[in-house]
Amino acid sequence: MTTIWENSIFGSGGFVAGRGGVLEVTAPATGATIGTVGIADTVDLDAAVAAAKEAQPAWAALPYTERAAVLAKAAALLQEAPERLTDWLVPESGSGFGKASFETALVTSELAESAGLASQPYGQLLRSMKPRLSVGRYVPVGIVGVISPFNFPAILSTRSVAPALALGNAVILKPDPRTPIAGGLILAEILAEAGLPDGLLHVLPAGAEVGAALVAHPDVPCISFTGSTAAGRKIGEAAAPLLKKVHLELGGNNALLVLPDADLDAAASAGAWGSFLHQGQICMTTGRHLVPRALVGEYTAKLAEIAERITVGDPTDPANALGPIIDSGQLAKVDQIVQATVSAGAELRAGGTYEDLFYRPTVLAEVPRDSPAFSQEIFGPVAPITAYDTIDEAIEIINSSEYGLSVSILTGDPFRAFELADRIVSGAVHINDQTVDDEAVAPFGGAKASGTGGHFGTSVNLSTFCDLQWITVQSDIARYPF
Ligand code: NAD
């Protein structure tokens, strides 16, 4: 199929060649080339930043209705033809059809909410000791640099790109080189079709070195990074002396707490979804199942039974619920963690095997707390289960992780769980749901090693992609003793 982005990056003048050459994008399920895109280098980056700097003031000065109209039109285009995104998400990122549809709906909703954001109040009328108008107002930072990962490439790019544009910024997006199409080029195509003026969005498929150059660029005052904690630490270190506004959304090792009064069938179903969806390659994946000792045998048997019957294979066949791991390096890491955890004393109750890049949904029981499957983010379809004796112990186990992204509590007494949430350090706590969730209107962000927290979600986006400016107005020039 010929595409508009063939051999291209996106920037001034639309889809153009990249100076870094051409990248073959492959489907992890088959190894087949599904498209070729351009590769950007640091010269392309400099040109993109210069063009963005030129285009941004006029964009910010437009009536808000015009920015809103572009985003609303983009949402409508995707709503009318979701396959424009899903048809690429499935092969490029190895997404099952359900995950790709969920992600496309999230992208549509993010575009629509960002259209609404453009018309929202953008500041506060402040009290003052003086007879004057005193206002705190959000002004665009100018250029936002967005760096996104492979796993939910479309939404993790859009959740920064769309609100940043809506609020009057220009954006330089560097998607993961494994997913440049769903991670950026389709979004550019749709926004351009929706009327986004030239120069405001640049999509630069490239590796980490161009990401690092974006972080270091003196004309990019704000960076929104989503990816691993290791890369986030490097970006934080690089940006600190430059005094930039940096948002880091990083890894997780999310606990699902089954309370003694939970419905075990529903709990096992939720736990399976939380651990296995998109092969466990989600920052919010359920990484630790905590179950009362008296129920752990029954819960494990139910979860293993679900794992055994999940279909795994090429996700372009809708009969397959799960697809491949993104690449062989990630698959080797998943398997190494599973094998090391079995060696550390855990019991393999399902899975633990693979063919090509297809890893079977895996259930590990009696997982020691200091084993790798319990203490690390796996990023694979693995459900580690551990028994607990008291609620205090369970809370202590949840909080013992270095991460703090999402926690689930399953119970027949939701208000009791609501009280327990007070004792949990986590960006999100979901009572009677599993750990994977996102909505354009909800705050999203992790605590501890999961990031610098709470940066996305309608009104939160104001402080994320704008600077707060104090502005005062009085009728006459104030008189001073000098
Ligand atoms: P990664 O950190 O290796 O790469 C993510 C992006 O950062 C890619 O575009 C990559 O090219 C770029 N990059 C890597 N090193 C860089 C550097 N030093 N400077 C600038 N850019 C750099 O991430 P990954 O392992 O491919 O993705 C999975 C990770 O992302 C997991 O840890 C997952 O939990 C995390 N994640 C977090 C969230 C969240 O919202 N908290 C969402 C999705 C994924």
C-alpha cells in the first residue's frame, strides 16, 4: 500500500525526506516490512525547532475557536474512520484488535477533549493588596518536545501533542523508531488534514540520540517524556542544568490486591486482563497479585486456567487475543526473569514457553518477594502471585515497590478499600477494577520511580504545557518615594 508518509518524516511542507535516511518498519509478528519512513537526524531537528519557533506565535495568537476547530476536526476524522489508526497499530506494535480499538478510542477522545481545552478558562482572578486587576494566566511555553515509547504509541504521543497544540504551543514529536507510523505519522496526517497550519507539528522518527538532542535543545523549554525509568533518569539528569520543565512518565510494577471478601472468579478475570493485555507491555500492567493465604490456591488455579485458554499469535488474525513481544531483546528479558524467578523458588503454573516472539501467558505462584518477577517491571505477559496474611502486610508489600503508578483493590466492600487507598502511595488506585486504565479527563501520572507525577488529563494539561504568568493592571502609575 502506498502511503503519504512513504520514506518521510513530517515537518515544514508536510511529509518530506529525512536526512538520516530511510527506516524499514517491521511487524513483530511476522518480521515483514509494513512500511518505510524517513529517519531524522540532528540537522532535521534544528530545522524543525527553527520552523516551530517561527510558526508558534501566530498559532497562539489565533482565536481559540480556530485551534479548537483543528482538534475537533481531527477527532471527527478518526471517529469516522478508526481503521486509519487501528489498521497500523495491529501490525506495527503487535496489538491485538481489542487493544488497538481501545487505544484508537482513547486517541479520539484525547483529540476531542483537547479541542474543549482550548476554550476553557486559563487562569484565575487573584485578590490583591492594591486597587488593581491581578490575574494568574497560563501562557504557552512555546515549543514542547515529546518523546514516546512503542507500547501504546498513538495515545502516548497524542496525550501530549493534542493538549500542547490546543494551548497554543508548537510540538516536536520523536516517536519510538519501532513504531513511528502509529506513534506519530498518522497523527500528523490527520492533523494536517484537519487544517493544522504548517510548521506547528514535526514528527521525527529517530533513535535515542535525536531524543537526547531534543532534550538538550536550547529553544525547547518543555519536555514530555514517556518511557522507561532508566531513560527517564538520564533525561532528568540532562535537563536539570538546563532548568527545563520536564515531565517524566515512567515504568511501573503495579499491585492487584484481592481482599478476602472478593468474588474470586471476577478477581481472576480482572487479574488476567491486567497482567496479559498487550502481552503485559503496559506501564500499568498488573505485576504483583496479592491474595489472602486461604484463597491463593483457588485464585491461582482460576488464573492459570484463563492463561491456558488465551489465544496467542499474529494479531492481524482477530482470533488471536494476544500478539508478539515487540522484539527479541525484550522477549529474552521476559524469559530470563521468569526462569530466574522459578530458580528462586516460584512455581510455574502456566506458560513460561515461547515460539518466535510469542510468549505464552504465564502464571507464577509462591513468588518470593525478592525474586526478579516480583521486584522488577517485567513488560511481558506474566502474572506473579504472592500470598499475604494480614491487610497491614499487604499494604506494606504494595508500598515496598520502588514504583508507584497504579494499584487495584478487589473487594465486596468498596468503601473499606477507599479507606485503604489513603495508605497507598500510587498515582492511581482503582477499586474493583484491574490496574490498566486511562481516560482523557482523568489525571494520569506516577509517584516514586514511576515519574514526576500527575501531568495529563484535561485541566492538569494547563500547568503541564503552559507557564503560569502573573499580570497586573492599574489605572495610574503608582507613586513611590524615589
Ligand atoms: P525507552 O525508555 O527505552 O524508550 C522510550 C522512548 O525514549 C523512545 O522513543 C526512545 O527512542 C527514547 N529514548 C530512550 N533513551 C533516551 C534518552 N537517553 N534520551 C532521549 N530519548 C530517549 O522505553 P521502552 O523500554 O521502549 O518502553 C517501555 C517503558 O516505558 C516501560 O518501562 C514502561 O513502563 C514505560 N511506559 C510508561 C508509561 C507511563 O505513562 N508511565 C506509559 C508507557 C510506557
